[in-house]
Amino acid sequence: MSEITFYDSTGSKVDSETGAVVNSQSESIRTVLMSGLKLGINPYDREVIASVRAEKVSYDRAEEFVARFQGVETNRPLMLLHSHIRRHLNQWGFKHSPVSGGNESIFSLMESPTEHSSSISSLSKERIHNRLDEQDQISVSVGDSRTAMGILSANAASYSVAICEESSNVDLYHDIIVSVSSRSSTDDIEINSA
């Protein structure tokens, strides 16, 4: 059975009905928050984790929430999780706060993730798969969020994939760790050992 659990920016569990903090912290969610993870999907554990920045509608106060979707029993987990997060944020009096600087937020791209897989060339897909044949974990640096979502969409059925912030000091256990870097070209991807 599928279950969605919400956490605040300190890793404390949030009541899904009221949005109130429950006094139980999750160390794994604290690790997610410290790593800068924006979206992670693990087909082995049937789990999706997403972080989203939201603002309280009544005043300008931004919060970061993490949603953990466990026991995923659908072939469209990102779209379903996006819908649940948006519904709960609205219920709690928050709205999604898009990032500035012209780069779309990963959360916004979750609404239609498969349309971004075409942003990855077949050569890039082959390079990723060849590198994964050689080692357990790779780091991929891309120039924009759409390319990052494309890599996740193209590989999520077979590999665990995480999208993180550029400056992330990654302490995650995913096969592919994608970071969005302003230093990377939007036309190419950089693949390294993780």
C-alpha cells in the first residue's frame, strides 16, 4: 500500500491533515535536507522523495517541505506525488514557491516528467549506461533542470536516481546523482565517479 509522509525543514514529521509539526525527527530526512536533494527515486525500494519550497499564502515566509512516497504502486509516481504535495500545501495555506534565475524548479517539472526525457541525447544515455556498467555510482553534472529531469525520467525504471543542488556535498546512496550546475553547458552532460 502506498503511503506519503511529510517533513519540515528540520526533518520533523508533519501531520498530513493539519500541517502541524509532530515531535518526531527522521535522521534519513535530515540527511536528505543536508544533501540538497530535490528529487530522488528508488525503484528497488519503490520510494520517491521530493523537497519543495513553499510560501505561506497569508505572508511572505518560505518553508521547505520533504515528501516521502513509499510503496509506490504506479508507473506515474512523480505526477501522483506532485498532485498530493500541491493538494496538501494548499490545504495548509501554502503555495509552491518557484525558484528565481530562469531555471525551473524540479517540483514544477514533476507535473509532466516523461516529456523531458527527450532532452537527453541517445549518446548521453549510452555514456551513462556504459559508466554504470563499470561502477556502482556516478555523478552527472548538467546545465538545467529540464536536462536533470530528463536523465531521471530516462533511467528511473532501472536505476535509483537523485537530483541535487549544484553545491551539494552529496551523502546519498543512489546509482545516478545528477546536479544542476550553472557552470555546465545546457547542451552537454559531464559524467564523473561519485
